[in-house]
Amino acid sequence: MARLIYSAIASLDGYVEDAEGKFDWAAPDAELHAYVNDQERAIGTHLYGRRMYETMRYWEQNGDGPDDSPISADYATIWRAADKVVYSRTLESAETARTRIEPEFETEAVRALKANVERDLAIGGAELAGVALAAGLVDEINLFLHPVVVGAGKPALPVERRLNLELRDQRRFESGALHLHYRPRG
């Protein structure tokens, strides 16, 4: 069975966006970006909400130009090779290859997908990940904490419920960013 993995780049105080919806402070440096690329190689399917998909579709036609770094080009290749499922009631069609639109996030359909694919799945977007966490679908959590405090915004993890986590691994980067790898307990 494939794993469902939630990864998020967050501020030290736990936000994926600041109060104005910005996340420019979360841009990874070369070391962190290369590490994320290595993590993403195992992903065969991305599950996105509409807003996260609209952010990530950048990689469909960008990231591998002559002015882009080899690390960026590597990520673009990795992202394009994966399937994408976008949960949206407003999108009628996908603007990227290997993408299908689903009107609703259905727990049993995601369970079936996990059981029937060979490669791991990633879930992107804090709100969608919160739904998957509440349903007990998430097998692993990767938090990439940046050394910045933004004070308010969109939390990386749901705040309305308790999550008991087991720390599986950690890594510190030269930039001061941290990778914390958890598995949900229970």
C-alpha cells in the first residue's frame, strides 16, 4: 500500500502563509530545494486543493529554462512526471498534463487510491491535509520549518484537533531551516 505524505514549508511559528496570504519567506535555498527534490522522487500522485494546484501549476511550463538552476529544472521534471488530482467545485478543466479534477475529496476513494497505486501519494495544502489527517489517511508528515516568525496566517497543521506524532527523523540546513519527519500515532 502506498503512503500518503503531507509536506509543508512553514514558518517557525507554524504558518504556511502569513496574514496577507504571502509565502515569499518560504523560498528554499539550493540545499533545501535539492533535499525536497529527493523527497519528491518517490511521489507518483499529488492530491491538491484548487489554490495549491494554482500555485504548483507554475512547474508545468517553468523552472527549467536557461536562467533556472539545475535544482529547479530537476524539480520541474519530477513534478511533471507525477499524476495530479485536484479537488475543486469551481475548476472545470485542468491546465496541466496528467491531471484530473474531482469535485469532492472522498475519504474512501483516497483509501482505494492508496491501496491501488505503486508509488506514494503527496497531499498539498494545509486545509486539504487537515481533512485527510482528520480522516486518518495521512501516514507521514514532513515539516520544513524556516527561521522566520510571521505572527499569524494559515496554520500548517489543523488547530482544532489534537494530533499525537512520533518523530522519525530530523535534519538541520545551513540556512537554519529544519526538516522534521513525523508519523501520526494511533
